[in-house]
Amino acid sequence: MTKRGLTHPDHLRLGQILQGLQVELQRAEITLENAYPRSGPGAFPAAKLGEAGAALLAARRELENFVYAEHGDAATTEDYFPDEEHQAKLDVPMKLGRVVRGRCPSGGRARGA
């Protein structure tokens, strides 16, 4: 059975999400490089984020080939490499909460606790 691939709007949305992830991976990598040594065991997390970023970029490039092959008349380079205005943004609260055993994040009691 041949799979049909993604619709062009699906490619557009995926491109926005992947671009946003790429930006956040790069920010996290830089944060770690500025906080920990750039060599030795302390460099491992940043290096792994760098590898993840490279893998993500390779996937985006290949997906760009797919969108051109599947939707050549509508495809553009911005599908998988959108400008900042069109990339997905990761929304993380400034103060990260934590879950305490037996309590819901909203402050109520968890079921069964």
C-alpha cells in the first residue's frame, strides 16, 4: 500500500513547528555552553543538543524535498524554513511548577491520594 504523504497545509504546519524546535534547541545549547565547560563530561549535554539540532536540520531539508515533490506548484522554501514571524513558539511559564505527591498542580487533592 502506498502512503499518500502530507497535505501542503500539513507540511506548512510541520515546518513551523520544526523551525521553532530548531531555535529552542540552539538556545538551549548556547545556554549550556555558557554555563558548563566546553570540553570533558560537562560538555556532553550541549554536544548532544548540537547533534539533535543537526539531525533536526537534516530532517527539515529532506522534508523540503518531499514537499516540492508532492506539491511542487504550491511549495516554497519557506515551508520548512519559515521566517521568525511564522515559526511556532514554545511557551514555557517563567516560574516552573512542580507536582507534589498527592496534590494536583492547581492546589487541589489528587484522586486516590
